[in-house]
Amino acid sequence: MTTSEPLTTPEPLITDPDLSCDVCPHPWREHDPLGVRYCTATAASALPRGCICS
């Protein structure tokens, strides 16, 4: 049986904190670690869900 290990890589490196998020109306600098993961996963999976802050 194969199991998956939890993702332990660092969050995506944001070089410009003033960039806007493609998923929610907040700039990247306003994202906490959970928001970064949520919005990154939402964009990568092209999911039709809104902001985690809502």
C-alpha cells in the first residue's frame, strides 16, 4: 500500500507583495499561511470557489 506524506515544502515565494491574488480580492501581502495555501490550491485546480475570508 502506498501512502502520501503531508506537503512539507515551503509556501510559494512571493517576490512582489503588492501583487493581487487571482482568486480573491486581497493582495498577497494580506494572505496568512492558510490563505496562501487556499488561494494557491484554488488557482492550481481551477476551482470555482471564493475567498476563504468570506
